[in-house]
Amino acid sequence: MENDAKQPISDEPFSQPESRFDIIRARAGFVLAPAAFIAIYFYPFQLKPEAHSLAAVIAVVIILWICESLPMPVTALIGAAMAVIFRVAPAKDVFAPFGDPLMFLFIGGFIIARAIFLHDLDKRFAYGVLSLKWIGARPSRILFAFGAVTAFTSAWISNTATTAMMFAIGLSILAFLFKHEKQTGIKINPGYATAMMLITSFSATIGGMMTPIGTPPNVIGLGFMRRLLNVDISFFKWMMIGAPIAIILYLFLYYYFNYLAPAGVKEIPGSAEMIEREKAELGGWTRAQKSTVIAFLAAVTLWIFAGLIGLFVGEASPFYKAVTASFPEAVGAVTGAVLLFVLPGNKKGEKAITWQDAVQIDWGVILLYGGGFALGVLSFKTGLAEEIGRNLTMLLPLSGGFGLLVASVIVAVLISETTSNTASANMVVPVVIAIAQAQGQDPFIPALGATFGASLGFMLPVSTPCNAIVYGSGYIPLMKMVKYGILVDIVGAGVIIAVLSLLGAFLR
């Protein structure tokens, strides 16, 4: 759809000063990383040789992640390779996390999400909700439904893909509204456009916390808790915590934007018809769409099946244990993905997805998870994490279970503002576990808090790819993103702390 909005879409996502800063930051990483490695490697720390070498390797990885001097998956692979080269552990131990079952949860989930995107099921769902009569031509209701659809969609496919899809739909809605303004003279508050773009990104981030597959930090946190704490959180149990956090935070987000940036008019004639036209252009349901829905529902059924069994027969039941052993989340994801290669596509002899389409998933995130997970596990095996935890315990002003939860969430949020959410989870969660163990506290709830906190990061375009996408629209001044984002960060941290304090115990 042609863009008739007041403000042009920016050709570049960042301003010139920001671009220069990114270039300087990337170059600095190539200097700082080797310098940090040499300084740590040759400093006489009182550590075992393996832990000492690992500390130097992790310093390199963290600096390169923060500076983004190299693609983050490449940095993760460099860290794993260096761990072998400097004899931290044998290659088979270092690379074992790359074959962790959670890797296949990623792969299967990404393939299903790819099929949803290819066959426009995301758009069908979005326009289906936006065309409901209850929404009509009222901008405030459009904003609510638009954000809610974004959050729900992001619970099942990647935050970035959801934002990209809803970003295009949001631009179409705004183009119509400003075109209507020119034709009728009915003024639309420019702040409404800012709110529409920001709710696209922020809702995608919030929705990603709802399910284990919603965003990579969730799977990373699950992996650390499973490997280091021997705590296995089922899909169903995760949603018992993730859904309340996402719903409460989204409701705040909507009322916050609706109050500060209303459209200025109660109704805009023709907007409902415009959305109906967009919906009609999608046509009727295709065979490929129906097949994708079947595969998706099969995966979801397997994901929540064990949790439902546990509710009825109890988690101590042998039947429940047998079901969880036979149908872990990775099996559900792989089963749904495999069905896409079996169920029919649109043409005769064609399947719902081809291998050529399936391999277009984000393999970089999978490698990033594997590399970060490997370094986290090694930090415990070598005793480095224990030493870090013991030293940080003396520096932290907060102690005890609740104090550590608060500190964990705040630190994760702050780090996620300066580097990717995935890197933040890889860096913070294992350290939190180490600190809790050094304090003699149960690390489970603080680690879960750090996992959720790593998903936040609303203040800057560099905080998440979702923010970068909407920032490129031209509707969002940088200080507006900072102004709105800082309060959402604060409230988000508060909601995570409150919900985990009240409900976290039910996950054990």
C-alpha cells in the first residue's frame, strides 16, 4: 500500500551520529578483546588453570558481543573454539551443548514459524482480529487489538519476524489515517503514530515472554536451569508464569500509550472498511495454510500435553513421568516440523514446506545459543562461576532470596539495553546461579528472573532488532523511545519480580 503518511519512512534505521558510534564501537572491540585476553590470561589469579583460561576466553566473547565487532553467532563459535585451543576442556565436552535437546526445540519451532510466515497465516490472524465489529473505526480499539495480536503472535514465532510483519500492517493503517486527515481535515494526533509504531515493537517483546519458544532468552534460561540446577520446566508450567507477566505488562502498555498518545478522535470513518479490504485480498483458506495449522496445533498439543496430565494425576505419578520422558518439548517441535513435509501444499504433489524454505530459519540464533550455553556450562565445571559468585556476593548490596531476585532482574534489564537479549541471557543467568549458590540461596527464582529480565530492553534502537525496525519508520524520535521505554523497563522489572515472588514456587 502506498505510504501517504505525514512523515517519510527513513531509509536508514539510525542517524549519522548513531552510525558513527556503532562503527567506533565495533572497531574498539578488535582492540579491547585481545587486550582483555592478554591481561587476564597473564595476570596471576588464584584460579585453576582451566578456570583461568576460561576467564580470558569469556572476557573476549563478552567484549565482542557488547561491541558487536563480529556477528554474535561467530563470536559464540570463537569462544567455543578458544576453549578447546586453550585446554579448558576436551572438544567433545565443549561442543556437547550444541547437541542439547533444546537446540531441536529451536529448530522445530523455527521451521513451524517459517511455514506460518510463508503462507501468510500471521496476516490472516492479524486482519481477522482487526476486522472484528467490536473494533470498528475507533483508533483506541485498533491500537489495543493491534498490540494484542502482535503480542500473541510473538508468543509462537520470533519477535523480529512478528515485528516486521505487524510493522507493515501498522504503516498501512497509519497511511490510511493520514490520507483521511488530508481529505477531511480531521486532525490526527501525531503522537498516535509514535504509539502505533512503539506498541508494535514493545508488544512483540512482551509477547515473547509468554511461551518457552517465544524468544531465545527463554530457551537459554531453561537450558541453564536444566543443566546446572537439574530443574526442568515444562511448556505448560512456563506459561503459568509467562502468560500472567505478558498479559499484565501488555495491559499497562496499552493504557500507557492510549493515555499519553490518543488519536484525538473517537472514530475514523472508513478504517474498518480498509482493514476488511486487506483481509479480503488474502482470499480463501489454502491447503498449505490448513496443513500448517494442523502441524502447529500438533506441536502445541504435545507441548502442553504433559502439563495437563500432571494437573490431573500429579507430577509424582509414574504415568506423568513416562509422558514427560517420551514427549519433551523438543519432540513436540520436531513432530510439528516433520508434519509440514508430509501434509499437502497448494499444488499437486507439493508439501506444506520445502527443504529449501525450511533451511532459511535463523541458524545464527541456534549457534549463538550453543556457544553461549557451552561457556556457561564450562564456567561451572571449571569452578570459575563459583569463584565469580563468591566475589560478587561481597559487592552486592542486596542479599537473601528476594534481594537477589531484584538484583538479577535489574542487572539483566540493564545489560539487555546495551547488547542483544540473547547475549544478555547467556551472560547473566549463569552468573546469577553462581552468586545464589555462593550465598547459600536457592538459585532457581533469581535465575528465572534474570531470564525474563533479559527479554526487556525498550529504551534504545540497538536494544532489540524489534526496536531498530520500528525506529526506521521515521515516526519515533529517539528521545520518545527513551522516554516511553524507560518506564516500560521499570514496570516490566516490577511485574516480573511481583509475579515470580507470588507464583514462582509453583514451578518447582
